[in-house]
Amino acid sequence: MHAHTALIEKFYTAFSRKDYATMQSCYHDDIEFTDPAFPLLKGVAAKAMWQMLITRSTDLRIEFSNVQANEQMGSCHWEAYYTFTTTGKKVHNKIDATFEFKDGKIYRHKDNFGFYQWASQALGIMGVLLGWTPFLSNKVQKTAQENLQKFMQKNNLS
């Protein structure tokens, strides 16, 4: 098994155990993370995002599969099952992740998932009606960023 394959497996195994500290240790200090909710997080903010998501969730369950990696790049599929705390709606999100590595750590991490599918589950009728619009996507991104900033301030993360 390639060392980077093992690194991705370590990251998602820690995620499934709600061990954000181990997840953070898999990331390079100059990590760049992106997904439809967080268009670009760098460094401490990317690491703090996982801590926030794990500590706020009461019923998060993670499954991952199809982990592949070589010296430069990697990928995997993962699925998250949780209750979206804002609405109380159940979510089953299917995500495809890609990675770039530097110095034996994850340097770039991009999660791809269907925003409309996620919004339809997490936000109910509002997500069904508006989940395809830039308006709702921008609103979710703004709220996610504000929540992360508040979490980082409250926990003295910078």
C-alpha cells in the first residue's frame, strides 16, 4: 500500500471515530480545502472546520471506500450520515474527494458533492425550491464561513 493511500485511510478512519486531532495531523500546515459549502479554507481554518463539524454533530456517521493514491495525487469516495442541526433534517451526503500531497501530508483536499441534493435534504422545501440557485449556494457559504469564524474565535484557533 502506498504511504499516501494509508494517509487517506488514516484521515477517514479518524473521521469515522470523530478524532479531529488525528485528522488535523494528516494535513500539511499550508493545507487548502474546498467544497460547495466552503469554497476555500487554508491552514488553521481548514483544520478547524473538521473540529467544528465533529464537535457540533450528535449523530455523524462516516463510511469511505475506493481509496487510491500515488506520489502526487489521491482520491476516495465517502458518505456522511447526519442530522443537519439548523433544520433537524436527516442528510445522506455522497462525496468524491481528491487530494494532492506535499511533505507526506495532505496539501490540497477537494470534496465534490451535488449541492442541490444536499440542500434538498438539509434544508427541506427551501432546498428543493432554491437549491439550484446561486442565491442559496452563496447564502450557505456565507453562513458556513460565519459559523467557522465564530467557532475559531470561541476556541482560540488562529
